[in-house]
Amino acid sequence: MKKVLIFGFFIAFFAMSLKAQVTCYGQEESAEVGFWFDHFYYAKCTDWEATGSKLFGPDEDYIDFNGGSSVDFTNIFVEKDGDYTVTMSYGVGYADEEIGGLLNIFVNGQLAEQFNFFRNPDRPITYEFTVELWADWDNVIQFKQERDWPILLGIQLSNGSTITGKRVEAHSVYSSNGMINIVNPAGKCDVQIYSIDGKLVKSASSIEALISLPVRAGFYILKINGTAQKIIVK
């Protein structure tokens, strides 16, 4: 009974707070070299149904693993062989309080990471780990449920390696298709977008896992909870 009640609570919580604006890309687009560095790729854009995974209750953005199911990200083409960082955005439907849940991560068929997760009711979370990818190869990153219920929003790649197993509290920012996108792991997020000459263009306050704000192409100063950075929107 305890598990059923807890799991029901998380379905309700994520349904209320984690709505995001989702864009799925075509196979030709996602197969372009460097695509995965400029785009956050949603789990719901993969062939998750074939493995038994499903949408997370009423939430149409997160994928819920079910009975050992998996989510595969394919068509990952990079310019050169090497280590790359994967940033995974996820939530937790249920995890045992003592031993936690377990998600195995495979890269090109080889086990690359065993991710032990615990319940975190306050916010969605991101997790960084390092993978080895090959140039001129259709690299595949697979997430496979082993124990309890993780829920997956999606992933994004960046160049170079990171410390394996790093939970990230900072915001991840990227631009795509005239949008400034902010992966928000830290709860309430206050955002201001300024033109390069200091004029306020747009502002927002949100607790969503992903905040997407439309702007025209150009250079901007983005301020998140008081911290400023530059960003280019094409």
C-alpha cells in the first residue's frame, strides 16, 4: 500500500509541475554531425513503445520505464572519436529509501554506467556521465530499467568528459529554432532576457523542468536567478 500511495503522489506531482514544450526532430536532422550538441533530445521522440516503456501517467513529456523496459537514443553522429558528456534530465516515480533504484546505461551495446537513484520530491534533476563515442558511427545510448521507477525527460551531449556520476544543480541552457531553452533542476527559476544593449526583451518565473522562451535571432544576455550569461540564438 505504501508503494502505491507514494507512486500515486509522484504521478500527481509531476503531472502538475513538469510540463514542457517538446519538439521532435526527423531522422535526417538527428543524424547530422553535431546535432546532439545543439539540441535537447526528448525520450518521447524515440521508439520507447517497442520496449514496453510508456508515458508517465498524464504527463506527456516524461517516459516511464516499465518491467525492465528501455529507451534508446540512436543516430548519434560525432565528428571524432573521444569522450563526451551526457546530461540526462530525469525524475523519480518511486525508489526504495534504503537501496534506491537502478538504471543501467549502455553505449553501443556495452555497459557504460550504473545509475543508482533515490526519491527527490522537490524538483527534477539532471545527471552527468561520460561516454566514449566513435566518429562515422551510428552511436546508440540506451537507458534500461533494472529496479524501481525512474522517469526520463531526455538527454543532451557536450564536448569533453566530466566526473562520472555528477548530479547537477546548475541550469543547462541551449538555443534551438528561435527558442532559448533552460533545463531547470533547482525549483523556482526567475529568468530575464536582455538585448545586447541592455533592454529587457522577456522575463518569466517558472518551476517547470524545461523553460522555452521564443525570441528573434541574435545575441542576448540571459539572467537566471541573478546570474548572467551570453547566448546566441540562430
